[in-house]
Amino acid sequence: GTMSSEKRKQCAEPSPDVNWAFYDSPVDAVWIENMNSVMDDNKILTLINSERIAMPEQVSLLFETEDLAVASPATVSRCGMVYCDYADLGWNSHIDSWISGKKQKELQEELKSLIVKYIKPILQFKRLNCKELVPIAELNGIKSMCNLFDSFGTKENGIDPQGEEFFSRMCEMWFLFCVIWSIGASVDEDGRKKLDAFIRELEGTFPNKDTVYEYYVDTKQRAWVVWEEKLRTGWKYNAEIPFYKIIVPTVDTVRYNFIVSSLIKNNKAVMLTGPVGTGKTSVAQSVLSELDPLEYSVLVINMSAQTSSNNVQEIIESRVEKRTKGVYVPLGGKKLLNFMDDFNMPAKDVYGSQPPLELIRLWLDFGFWYDRKKQTEKFIKDMFLMTAMGPPGGGRTVISRRLQSRFNLINMTFPQESEINRIFGSMINQKLQEFDDEFKSLGDTMTRATIQMYESVVQKFLPTPTKIHYLFNLRDISKVFQGLLRCDKRMYSSKQTLIRLWIHENFRVFADRLIDDKDRESFIGILSENLGANFDQTYHNICANKQPPIFGN
């Protein structure tokens, strides 16, 4: 009833001035077909209750939509079409507008030269040589870079043309850092390696070790420093915390926390993407836990295929209160950070749109949505958005490009092997400190062996139409260690018993997913090879009659 209510008010206006009704949404064949009589020469809207609303001459309609894939020819023929081609518009106008908003002329000149030096060549190289798990538009990358520079380009970070002799150098370093984590943040692992080589050709001051993604700008030293420097030492495994809540600090958690936190504090919407099991939710939860509870309240919405726009609106409205007419703010005078997990899970309707996500886009663009009973505008203030989603497939969908362009997108790649060793090795080694000395050497060996098992299983057992569930990710490694960390030192008298537990966990996590004898035999072959290479044992010695061990709780 929102459209008819607004249309009734608009047509009753006595003013002779031109009055536009703006419809910013996907077009589907049902509601747009009902508008045909309005777009005819007679300009009459007929409602379901037979009420007829005549549109005066000064009232006109304006539609903004991504495409007309499901619009009927009858609708298209009634509208004048203006197609906005990105090739004609480009990103220069946005950059020029952004630079003109900077007050210092020195900064404006510096940014103009940096854009010529870095933006154009990097955009062209990325377009021709890199792949993206979730593709972003060029302009989306440019906007993300501007958002990042607004967050980091501060006096505290050395961007001060007045009293900073190293202004030009610091400006270039922060600008390049922002380019890497905006335009370069969406590419996959191979893309990161290619971009690393290309950026080093443009800027030779990066240290030779690792990729450019492993460095941040140290404002005191005025140099590139590895993220490892920010890692706190002395992390301790706490057996009292549930396994799924344990977060081991790594380079990945530190850098993603740093970037996401800065964007959130500057009121920018963030989207984390990446393959299943790369820790998107963990990073988001880590950022949420570090926020000041006196300043921020947190709302977590786990999306599913059944999530409706009603659900999302009701959940958010339950956490806000009325301040003035039509204006709502978070409870307690705080800021509300809304984390929406599995953002691309809501099912698409018949015509391909996702109503919950269109509701969020309406709020991102205009700051309000409509009261479903009174059809009045409800402005939601002081709410910020962070989302996480996996790549399309397996129930996850491709979201609207218009919505996606509102976010700073960061693609989280698989951790390097050294990072995986750090995560699981530190846990199992601290657990084995409770055991006798002969067990303590097993921690690193079991960590290395588990990673090798995972890599071998991923390469050997690929999904097929009859084995669509042969999908393995980092969560499978964590399940092996979850089982190992439950061991009680009173139950284990020798190293061989602990190795049997390790074999049991591998069977439960990997082998139980295999559906035929041939695959199970192949798995036992991989396991036997691993036992010989890492533990200097054979499967036959440890498991008599080749029967896998069974451990119970």
C-alpha cells in the first residue's frame, strides 16, 4: 500500500511545479505491468479496490533500475529510455569530485599525481590478468579506495602538508596501501601474486620478502613493516572456552581487523567475502568484540534462504527507539553495528530480486524504509553495516551489483601454510605441555601431518555428480584438532596411543565422507604414506588387521 498511499498524496498537491515520483528498485513483470495505465496518455492509476487516481500533468514518473530483463515490451514502449554506459562515464568524475573535497591544495596536487602513477595501470593490469571470487565494478574499487584513504589519510598518520617534511612520502605510502586493500582486495590468491609483482615494478621501496599484502605503513618509522610486528606474543590456549570461540591471533586476523575496524569507525559499509572456512565470521566477531561497549551495541543477523524483508525489518526495529517523528535511533543512545552473516543466502523471488537485500539497499541509499502499517517513512540513524558471504553456489546467490557497489569488499584468501601451522600448532603444543616429555615432540608432527592429509585428500577426492559432498575446507582441519584437544593425559600411556587417536580423527573427518571401497582404500594409502613420512610408523603396526581405531567420549 506504500505506492498508492504516496501517489494519492502526490496527486493531491495543488502546486503547479513539476513533481517527480522516483522508483528506485528492480523491475518485475507484475508491479510494473500494473503501472501501464499510469504511463498511458490517460495517466490513471487503478487500485485493487476500484479506486482511480488521476495523475495531473505536472506529475511524472522516473524509474531507476539495473536492467529490464523481466519487463514486458508493453512497459518498455511506454517509457523514454536513458542508458547510462560506464564506458562513457568512467571513474574520473568521481575521483575529481573526491579530490575537490580536500581542503589542502598540496594534498590535491599530490593525489592527482598518484592517481596517474598507480590507478590507471593497476586497473588495466587487474582487468587483463586477475580473477575475482566475487567480481566488483571498477567504480566500486575506486570508491572503496577513496573510503579507505578518508579513513587513513589523517594528520595522525602523517598526512599533514603544514608541519610534515615527509608529507609527500607518507601520502604516497598510504595511498598505495589503500589501493592494495581496495582495488586489489577483491582478487584471488593467484591474483594477489600477480598484482604483487606488478606493484613492485611501479614502486620499488617494498622489502623483498613476501607480497605487498604482508605490509602496512608504520607512521613512526615512515616505512613498510610486516603485519607480523603487530602480532601479540604469549597467546595461551584456554580449555574452558568452547572450541568454536577460540581465535588464535595470526597475520590474517591482525590485518583484517585493522582494515575493517578503521572502515567501521568511519561509518563505511564493509563486505567480507572468501571461500568457506577462511574465517570471515571469526574476523567479524573479533572486530565486534573489540568495540567499546559504551559507544556501540551489536546486532548479529544470520541470513538464510527463508529470511524475508519483514524478518530483517522487524529484527532491526526491535533494537531502535523513536527520537522524533519518523526518526529512530539505537537503544541507549549508542551506535548500532549490524553484522549480517551469509548475506547472499536469501532466496530470489520469481523475478530474480532478493527483497531483504533490496530493503538494505534502500536504507543504504536513502537512510529510511517504510512503516508497513502506516506507509510513512522511518529514518534509521546511527546504524552501520558489516556483512559476510561466501562465493555463489550451494544455496548462495549472486547479489545485485547495485547493492554490492555500496560496500568496501575484502576477499579473504586461504591462510598460508605457516599461518595454519601457527593456529593449530600453538593449540596442540600447549595442550601437550600437560603430558609426559615423550609426547611433547608430537605436536608439530601431528600439525604438519594433518595439513598434508588435508592437501592430499583435497587433490585426490574431487566432487563429481555422484559425489557432490566431496567438499573439504579448513573447517575439516579444525575438526581433527577439536578431537585431539579433548584427549585426557590419564588415558594415554604411550605415543602410539596418541597416534591412534590422530588416525581415528582423520577417519571420522575425512574417510566417513567417502562412499565406496575404492575411495576408502585410496584414503588408507594416503594415511599409510603420511604415517611413514611423519611418524616413522606403518598403518599395519598401529592398527592390527587394518581396522581403524575407534575412540569414544
